[in-house]
Amino acid sequence: MHKNISIIGAGIAGCSLAHFLAKTGWKVRLIESQNAIAQGGSGNPAAAIYPKFMVNDKTYNEFMLKSFTFTSRWINDLGLNQKDYALNGAIEILEKDYADKLAVKLSKNFSTKKNCFTKVDEVLLKKYTIQPKNKGLFFHQGGWVHPKALCEHLIDHPHIEVITKQAIISIEHKNADWIVKSSDYVEYKSHHVAICNAEHVHQFKSTQHLHTDAFRGQVNWVNQSTLTVPSIVTCEEGYLIPPMHKKHVFGATYAMNDFDKNLRLSDTKKNIASIKNIHNDFYQSCLKEKSIRGRVAWRASTKDRKPYVGRIFDEKRFNQLRVRELAHAENLPWLDNLYVASGFGSRGFTFAPYCAFVLANFLNHTLSKEDKATLNYTNPERYRLKNMSLKKVASRIFEV
Ligand SMILES: Cc1cc2nc3c(=O)[nH]c(=O)nc-3n(C[C@H](O)[C@H](O)[C@H](O)COP(=O)(O)OP(=O)(O)OC[C@H]3O[C@@H](n4cnc5c(N)ncnc54)[C@H](O)[C@@H]3O)c2cc1C
């Protein structure tokens, strides 16, 4: 097996994949268009880690729980600097009826996974100095991480070469190798390639059909104050991260296909408003604050909220096959050694490390049954197959 790979994009997806592969003996070239790693969505000052469950989507919830359980444990065991993460819990404030319904559903579906959450009560709210009378769920393993510190930690390995300021513009297959070419006409050859470039995933010929919407988001922060604020991540419409790196981070706004790179006062106001119900004193202090900083980035979201993780089809062979041939998983025309890990939406720091772990297992031929179920779920070709009424095979590319 040729264990060498070029990974395009050095956010949490690319860095996690680089990490898992380097640890299993691969030589990794991580190529980033910006002048440093973690400059896209993964460049925010903090990322909240907690599961966002749905009342009526059991399979999504299973994927969410697998990702959350894996990632929170993994971050705890990585040996990150204490100041760069805390997984001491996260509260999601919800409408009472919704919280009750969700709690019942989750307990029913995940009866074996105890200790994942408890319902929020007054004692808990008081303990964490969150506005009383709120309802919701408390996720025991939730928390936050400093994205850049995490990414830097992940790529600190002698088998990972990081190349910055090289925007990849094409990927071609030549004599059993892949050649990726940058806008500076530099060519990189490797046996395998992984595309981890978030909302730009459709930029290459072979991935142009992978649709994502770019959701602009603005986060804000103020210098740490003497106020006693919640010591755990608290989320409602927005989130408030406990004091970290001498600041209070809160956010974030959400606007589809809005490409304005500038900070907006209207968004800062929205972010301030979103913490009113979490902590009124902090909200009041933000209203008076003169120096509020912020950052804008984009989330790459798919229509069904599931990321694209796995392989893609060889266009030519795909067009030659008949529908009834494509209905059999063994006939699907996969491109060899080209992979995608993109479209992580607003949950990249929960999903991407887990998905990168599964993808690395695929490359290492060590897929477990659970990994196969995950790749069935995240199949990047699901839309092309579903459009041909081949929904069944789209979610059964691996036998489990
Ligand atoms: C405001 C905001 C708040 C958020 N809050 C949270 C949160 O609290 N918790 C959470 O889990 N998630 C959060 N998210 C989502 C999270 O940030 C993303 O899901 C995650 O960062 C996606 O990681 P990624 O590696 O896929 O993409 P990115 O981090 O965007 O990385 C992609 C990289 O690819 C590079 N690239 C693109 N094209 C090329 C090319 N052609 N050649 C070379 N390099 C290329 C880019 O420069 C970029 O560095 C938030 C997002 C935003 C915008």
C-alpha cells in the first residue's frame, strides 16, 4: 500500500485527517491556501462542543451521538494545554415542551448511553449562574476548545508536511498517481488525495456536483470582566463560552450565501441580544462596552445537514452505467484514492474529528461495522443516487 496523501485544506477536517493518518504511518502533505492553518471556519477564537439533537431524526441523532462521544473523549485524551479546552459540560436552553419531548426521545433511543445528558433544573442553573427559570438539557461531556490550538496540536508530527499559501486549482489522475496543481503552477504528486476545503468543495471538476451553502457567521468577544458568568458553555439562539484566553466569546449569527467579509454592527447587536436570556448582567455590560471585537467566517452546509465524507464517482464510468447496474453497491464506479471530508455545517468541531477518524480507518482498511454505518450515512454521492431513485443503495454502499 502506498501510504502517502495530499490533503487540501488545513481546517479541523484536514488537520484531524492528517493526524490520524500520520499516526498510522502515512506521509501527509497538508496544503492550505492561506498563510497559516485554521483560517476558515476553524479560525474562530472558540468552538462550542455539544450535540444538537432533533426530535424526529433518529439516524441523525445516532450520528450526532457517535461524533460527540468520540470527539469529547478524544479531545480530553489529546494532551492539549489546559488553557485551550474545557469539557466540563454544556447547557442547551430549550422551550420546556421541546426539552421534555427531546429528553423522552433520547432516553428511549439511547437507553444504553446513560450519563450523556440530564434535564436542566433550578439547582443546575444556580450552580452555573445562568438565568433562573430556563429549561433545557445539560450535556455532561460538552464544553469548548480553542480551534487553532487544537489544529496546531494535531499537525505536530514528523510525518506531516504543511504547505501554506498554495491554493489548489486542479486535481488530475496520471499514471496511478494524483497530481494536484496550485494557482502558482506548483504540482504535488501523491497516491491519495483528500479534499477538506469546506464550502469550496465543488471547485474541482470531480466534485462540482457536491452542493453546499455557505452560511456567514459572525462571533464577538470582549475582554474578560470581573463579572461572575457561567462557567460552562451555554447555548440558546446564540452561545456564551466561559472565560478563556482572557476573553468572553459569544455568538454567532447565521446568514445564507452572504459573502460580506466585514464585521457588522447589526450582527454584533444580534449576538449581544442572544445572550440576554442566558446572563442578564453580562448582557447589560456588553450593551455598555465600547470595545467589542469580532470575526467573520463561513460554514459549509449540505441540504440534509449531513457532511460529505467518503469517496466520489468516476464521472465517465458513472455516465456509462445503466440505472439498474448502479442499483448494486458492488457496481458503483468509485474513483480510487480520492476522498472528501467537507460540509460540516455548524458542528465541525463535533463531527469532523470523528469523521476523519472513520475516513482514516477506511484508508487503513480497518473499518468497523460502526464506521461502515457512518460512511453509508455520509456518502458524498447520496444526492446523485437519490435523484435516480436509488435511495436504497445510496445508504448501503457498505454492508453492515
Ligand atoms: C461564526 C461561526 C461559529 C461557529 N461556531 C462553531 C462552534 O461553536 N462549534 C462547532 O463545532 N462549529 C462551529 N462552527 C462551524 C465550524 O467552524 C466548521 O464546521 C469547521 O470549522 C469546518 O471545518 P473545515 O476544516 O471543514 O473547514 P475550514 O475550517 O473552513 O477549513 C477549510 C480550509 O480549506 C482551505 N482551502 C479552501 N480551498 C482551498 C484550496 N483550493 N487549496 C488549499 N486550501 C484551501 C481554507 O483556506 C480553509 O483553511 C462555526 C462556524 C462559524 C462560521
